[in-house]
Amino acid sequence: MKLLLCPNPTCDGLVKLEDVECMSCSSQIAFHPPSLTFAEVTGKPLAIDGLSWRACSNREWRCNWLVADESDAARCFSCRLTRKAPDNDDTIALERLADSAVAKRQLLVQLNRLGMPVDPWFEQEGGLGFDLISSISENRQVMIGHANGIVTIDLAESLDDYRERLRVSLGEPYRTMLGHFRHEVGHYYEWILVEQTHWIDEARELFGDERTSYADALQRHYKFGAPANWEESHISEYATMHPWEDFAECFAHYLHITDTVGTSAAAGLELWTRRHDASQPDLAVLPRPHYEVDDLDALLGDWYWLARFFNRVNHAMGKGDLYPFTIRPPVAEKLRFIHRVVNGLPATRVEPTDGFRRRAG
């Protein structure tokens, strides 16, 4: 992620993607998705790149995006991607929605930076959308998943204690709301960019045949668990369940890696290998904001050292590893495939009213 700066000309403070106010000067700010920059909110329409923009009507629920007047909508593009949400009188669930929407907007910004098409559900059948509902409010189990472009997320998992209980009970080393969004959108992109394209045969060689019964695989996984030595060929135990889950897990990790490496690059971070392993030559690790289609080895090489460093930083705070996973050669080949798919995307068109890419034609 690029470094984001306060738009107030008298302030040079850094701001975060989710901020509605600059912590340095207290200016009210809003995010302009097409330019990936912030603008100062004054209560009047903002003229940016020839269009008039205003704050999203969900700003009272901490949405900090701008919406173009030409879109003829009160809510921003991110909020309109939410197909289902809690009832307006369910303020507890709406608080959970506000927390979860931060992760959704972070996902969307990264997808946009990677050039991924985002065809919304309200423009075409099978387009991307989100059902964000709470198992607590619904008084029933909400199954996190993806079907026909719609990603369902249980807002109850924005509660740390609720999510942590599930993580421990499932034996997972990592479980976050952003991780859920990244995993489930991986199913969507496998569906539109792989299963319906020339990539499918190669995907089946790497991940397995996705046409095998998912119901049978699910039952087998929760009855017997992951096979022995699963870590030699999969990024997680859950990835062993079915080829769909293997792809989605690898796609989520691709987003984890590229976003963290990109943020490190934006900050100008530089590591020296010998300081982290005395047996290594004293070589500089310089993360890049972008890695070309043939640079997957360089990306994973940089990530190897960055992950070791960030794990040590977490340990210094008394926490576990930031990235508690090992990327072995078979997993690296799966990530290479995803890197090639992302870097070989078909032509897209950019909508000026929100800055997101749609598939051409």
C-alpha cells in the first residue's frame, strides 16, 4: 500500500486507509478511490479530476470514501457492493458492520492496485457482492463462503473473542476478518478468471480437479483432518480439503504477501540479510511496489526475509509470528500460477465515477 498523507496543505501527517480524521491536525478527511489519495471534507462538493465528489452517506458509520455525484448514488462504491446488511435498528450489528467494512475497503483498494476487475452485483448477474450479516443477530449460524459472485461474511467474527475461540477450536494459526475477505474473494476470481478461461487445465494440474464433490470433501476433512505431511504441498490444513480451498488459500496468501511487501516498499524499508542470519552474505533486501510476471522468485525471496523480520518484531511485543506459515516449493508453484494469472489479466475498462476496473466488453 502506498503511504497516505493528510490533504491539509499545512499538515504533512501520515494517515491510515480507514481514517476519517487526521490524527495530526484533526482535519476531516475522505478517501478518493480513483487516485488512492485523501481529500479534505468541508461539507461542500469536492472537484477532483473534473468530477464532483461528496462524502458517502454511511460516513456516520465510519465509511470514509467519497462518491461521485455522477454515480447518482448516496453511498460509495464499496458500500453499494454490500448486498445484504443488518437492519437499520440493529445498532450492535451495524457497529460490527462498520468494523468489517474497514477490511472490505482495504481488500478493494488492493484489488484495484493489482488491476483486478470488480464487476458489481448490481450491474450484472454473477457480479461481485457481499452479504454482511451476523450470526448473533440472525440467531443462526452464518456460513462464511462464496456463491455466484456473492461473498458471505459473519459479522460476529469482528469480535476478537468470538473469532479467537473459533481459531483455537479449528486449530488455525491465523484468522482475521481481512483474511476471510481475501480467501472468499479468491473463490470469486478462480470462478471468473480461471474456471471460465484457458487457465483451467493448468490449474487442475496444480490444485486438483475442482469438479470433485465438495460435500464429500468437506465431510472427509472434518472427519479425518488433513493428510499426513500436508505441509509439504499445501499452505494450510484447510487447503487440503478441496481444490477450491487450495486455490482460495493460496490466493489469500498472495494478497497477504503482496500487500505487506508493497507497504514495506512504500515506507522505504531496507533489510540486510546478514543481520538476520549470520551465515548469509551481507546483501540488501529492497522490497518493490510491483513485481513483474517473471519476478515471482524475487517476490518470495524478499518475503522470506521480510517475514522473518516481522516475526521478530511481533516477538518483541510478546506476540506470536506475524506470518506463521512456510512456503515450500509446491506452494511456491501455486503462487507462481496466481501471479501469472494476475499479471496476465484481460483488457479492462476503468469507470471514472469510482475508479474500479470492469471487464471489457
